[in-house]
Amino acid sequence: METSKSDLAVFTEGNQNEKPIIFIHGFPYDHTIWDKQIDELKSNYFCVTYDIRGLGQSPIGDGQYTMESFVDDLETIINEQKLDKPILCGHSMGGYISLRAVERNESNYSGLILCDTRSSRDTDEGKIKRAEGIKKINTLGVKQFVNDFVPLCFAVKSITDSNEEYSLVLKKSLNSNALGVKGCILAMAGRTDTTSYLSRIKIPTLLLCGEDDRLTPPDVMELMAERIPGSQFEIVPGAGHMSPIENASFVNNQIKKFLGRISWG
């Protein structure tokens, strides 16, 4: 593990001279959701992951996060690691960060991979649900929030058939810091809408969505793909919202094919 100037926990695998990919995890998880992708790609690419502020091994601070500050953190890591036009690969909340980063300065990146995410900001109903989540943490504790939330991220079949994998993710998430989790909820609730920018994206883009994703259903991501010129959309069989974990072999194959078509420069 390395530490950035902002004290974020940063992890690298592979040869720094190879083409760079930076992976951004979802909420309320940490960088390890990408372990299976890193294992597959580290021989041919320089893979960078990190724990988003407030989660994993990164600092909690005051818990007052915004999506803009999350993008600032991402850009700090890219600069410190001297990553030359990396591919961005974001899952869920990591997708929100990736989309906003591309909207802010697309020329910094060579490509975009979006897993189980959306471009639209929260509706009023969505904001109320976020507020209810914070209330639950305040009244019942972060463990109760995590116990209720994590099962929604997995396909039912993934929970019953791969109980060990699901249990590992749940166990790790139960150690989340309440202030950090609430800060991330506030950042997501306050994020801007990046939908209008989708039609202006020029870098190659791959969108992946679990066929049983209950949080960002396939039809939501398919509409995103239709707005992004030349993008590729794939449904991940047998997966819910955690497609990089639930069907890693399919996700890895799609990512490798996509990377093989990228013109790096």
C-alpha cells in the first residue's frame, strides 16, 4: 500500500511502464472488489486501485464529502502516480466519480469502463432514501445499515450459491466507519447529473450491468449506452449489482476485449 498526499490508501499491481488502468470501487466497499480483475490484468497493464475517502483504509476526515472532492482525490492520485491518460474503470459510486471526472476533463483519459452505475442524479425519492439511510445509521448503527444494504447488491442466486464470497464482502463491509459511510451517502445525494454529457463522450466506452441488478437495472444502463457514441453495452449473466465479483470471468473477458481495441495515446 502507498499513501497519496491526501493520505488516501493507494494500491498498485504490475509494471509501471505498461498501459495504466485505475479502478474505482462502489459504496460502501473498498478496493478489494477489483481483486479478480487485477489478478487477470496485472501481467499486461499497470493497475491502480484505491480506497475512496471514508471507506476501507483511507482516512475519514470530517465526513463532509462531495462528488467534486472525490474527483479531486482521483486526479491527485493520477498525478502522483504519473499515469498517462489512464483507462477509468468505475463501479456504482465509482462510476459516478468516473463520469464526473470525464465530464470535467475528458482529455485526461484514454477510455471508460462503467459497471453497474448510472449517469442521472438522485430523484427526490432517491434523496429521501439516502436520508433514511443516514437516519438508520444514527439510530440503529452502521452495522444494521450494512446488513440491510449489502444483500440488495447481490443477485439472490449469488447469495445462496456463493455464500462464502458474499459473506466475505458482508463481513468486511460491517467494519465500515459510520461517519465515512454517511459522508459518502451525502456525496451521492448531492452529485450532479452527467446525462447531458453522455452524447459528447469521445473516448471508447464499455458499459457492464448484471442481469439481476436491482439498483441500476440493465435498461437504465442500456439507455446510457445508447447516448454514448460508439459505446459497447454488455449484460453480465447471473450477476446483480456486484458484477465484478459475481461473474468475474465474464467481466474480465469483456474488459480484456475492450482494452485490446483501445488506441492508447
